[in-house]
Amino acid sequence: MLKIYNTLTNQKEDFRPIDPNNIGIYVCGMTVYDFCHMGHARVLVMFDVITRHMRRNYPNVQYIRNITDIDDKIISRAIENNEDIYSLTNRFIDAMHEDEKALGVLSPDIEPRATDSIDHMIDMIELLSKKGLAYEGKNGDVFYSVRKFRNYGKLSGKNLDDLVAGARVDIESNKQDPLDFVLWKKAKPSEPKWSSPWGEGRPGWHIECSAMSTHFISNHFDIHGGGMDLTFPHHENEIAQSEGANNCKFVNTWMHVGFVNINDEKMSKSLKNFFTIRGVLDKYDGETLRYFLISSHYRSPLNFSDTNIESAKSALKRLYTATKGFSSSKKIDVKVGMTFDYEDRFDAALNDDFNTPIALSILFEIAKQVNIERSKDSEHAASLAQLLKKLGNYLGILEYDAELYLQQGSELSEAEVSIKINQREEARASKNFAMSDQIRDELLTLGIILEDSIDGTSWRRK
RNA sequence: GGCUGGGUAGCAAAGCGGUUAUGCAGGGGCCUGCAAAGCCUUAUAGACCGGUUCGACUCCGGUCCCAGCCUCCA
């Protein structure tokens, strides 16, 4: 039984699908005015792990992740660059796709752009107006009347009076209540605009997710996720909009991914302490990064540092090393009873609120067993290695041939290394160990490590 | 101030009321011509104070500290 921590109830709950044959997942994606950073990477990778696991357990999982391609930041960045918003957003959408590919993230089933769903948003705002939940302010903007929605605050555990007392609410004379939020913004001259019953303008941020999730999935669906900072106000407002408009429960399970921190502080654009995915990929391969991101539980904070990624790199290398030599496509039957309950325990870990650290620890148990069996029972070792690769793939790691992975980024070609290895073999055969060690040291300075075994000498990158 | 989380060994990170988490790094050993990898072995935990219990890192209460949200943010 899959258990998921639900932000709505602040506890782990049994996941009971609305329709087991049709699971709906909606995740708030990127606002595309800049390159994705490590925080985005964590959300991308975690929901990739989550949907991969869901797909193994349910026949049809519909995964939707939107793209916010219209908002204030996009507009101001486009003006700054003196370019059309679409040329800006298209560029960063392409960049995002490159990044997620490098991280081994599978594409969502649908990736709707806000600007393609303006009609659905207008429909929803009209519905809210009809129900008396929305009103037009003095400046022509349309607002949601938060106090008219009974359950406002249920997701984030806030109550309206506390929010007012917090005094961090802006004084906005156009609103009836300072907590009300914008559904539709009147266009200023030279801003991108769409026509609507309230004149030309553009949608507020929150309405797009309510409109797109209900349109592409249903008024009521299973899982809605995003980064933790979206809990309030974004997701709270989505609930107000969707439930206010449709008179039914919006989402059963709300999932929120913890932050990536720098020196124990949230990584964010406003703090200017962020690292872009592509910046990190200059130094580390995508799978190392992915391993790093899944090495802690998705709700815990994750501290980003070179030391921590280096340690992820070493750990992943250990798993690859264990599968080395078994990567041939030769089909081996996994012997019943010889793999113990590794796979069951692996599944149980993921079923327990997607506990990737435990799932990974089981991969290490298998790796150790492969190493032990290697010299004793090679067939058993091979079947374990196959299992290791299979379970790794479920998490989106161990996707490459071990040999190739361990040799990637080498300055010398395969052939060049082979020549050196052969020279060294000759030296060793004639017991000229000074010479053989010299060759090995020479390669080491080029970042290449040689490993002698009964099967001969193999090499890998340091 | 209100609301969430959290404080675990050198570092990272989990589960668990009593039995080895796991990885990286360290010590000793085996293997090796020497290495590397691997295997065996080993040390180092549970912020603090009380309580419940035969027994608590794990449950309850309190204290201290940290992070996040309450404003755009994944």
C-alpha cells in the first residue's frame, strides 16, 4: 500500500486513487524567464521518480506539468532584453528541456503553456464572478474575494486574521480586502494582452494552474505537487479558485518538495545564491546530480555543496563498479530465492512516501552481494547485477553501460589507453615493474586509473 | 507574532520502543609484484531537561537552537 505525506492533513496517508485505472498528477512547473536552478532540478527529478513509481503500480498515470509563460517577470525581462516574450520563453523552455534530459527526467504527458489556456482561465473567472467570489476593483483588475471562501487557509494552516495581523500584506486600495488576490490584470500600454469580459489584460498567476489542472485532468484529481514555497499562497489560492468555481473537492493529496539550500539557506533567485542546472552540469554528469538529488528524502532540506556532490559521485561510482562486467545484454534468469527480498524491500521503501534514501541503501546491499558473489558464483553475481541495474533504472540511475560510465570524460581515447595498457603488460610480463609502474603513474596524471584483475587490466576515469 | 518542519556519529542520510541502516571519509587486516577495486574488521551517534516503560535516538511534556512560509519564488 502506497503511503504519501499529504500537506493538507500534515500526515502520511494511504493513497486511495479516485480511479485506480486513471491517476491524475499535476505539478507546478517553471516560470520560464531564466535558466533552471538546482531547486527546479529537485522538483523535476523527484516528480520523475514519483511518476515512474506510480506507473509501475497503476495502469494509466496522467502526469501534467505546466509552463508559466506569462507573468510580470517574463514581461520585464523581455523588455530588458528588447525581445518578444515568446522568443524569451521559447528559449528558456528549450533550455529547460535540455536540462531535464540531462537529469534523466522523462517528459510529462502534457506540458501545457499558460498562454494556450487563457480561454479556460477566463471561463473560470467568469464562473467565480457569477458565484460572487470575484469582483472587479477600481483599477479594472479582477480579484478573488478571499473571505467569501470558507476554507481559505486549510492547506497552509493559516487563518485569515493571523495573516492580517502579520502586517506583511500590501496596502492595495483597489482591493476590498488586502488578502484578496488578482485573477485578471488589466493591460498597461505595450504589455501582452488578451481580450476578456473585463477588457484587455492578462491572467493572474494562480488562475492558470486551477484552469489547466481541472481542464486537462478533472475538477477533482489525485495528486498536486510543487516546491514547498508554493504551498502558500499559490496552492492555497488554487484551492479557493477551483473549489469555489466547481463546488467539489479539488485535490486529494498535496505533495511539496523541500528546498535545496546553500549553507543551510534556501537557494533562491532573490537571494542570488542559486546555481543553474547547466552550471553544475559543467562539472558533474547528470546522473551524479540526479543521485545527489534523490539521496535525501524529498521533503527534507537538501544542502547543495561540492563536498556533498562529490560524495554522491563516489557513491554512484560504487554502484556502477558493482555492475561492471555484467553489462552485456545477455539475458540471465534471476534465480528464485537467490535475490532474497531485495525488490520487495525496494518497493516497500518507495511505497513509504517515496523513501529514496532507503531504496538506495538496498541498491548498496545488492552491490555488496554482487561483489561477494563475483568470485564465487558468477551466474548468481550476474543475476544480482541485473537486479541492481533494474532497480536503479526504476530510480532513473544506472542507465549507462558501467564501463562507458566509468570512463566518461577521459582525455585519452580508448585506443590510446589500450596502447599504454599493452606496453605495461609487456613490462609486467618481463617483471619490469619499474617500467610498468611508470606507465601507470603516467596515466594517473592524466586522470586514468588502471585496475588489474584475473581477466586483465581495465581502466576508468579518476 | 502566527503556522510548518527539523536538531542523529568526521561528513551526508534513514528506519526503528530492545537486535549491523546505508554511502563517503578514517584505523587494522585479506587480496595484489606494488597498486586500484573488492572483501573482512573497527572506532565515532541521536541538542538539553524531565516523564512513561522492564527497556527510548525512537512515545509524551518542557527548554534551547536552526530552517521555511506568512511578499515574487521550485
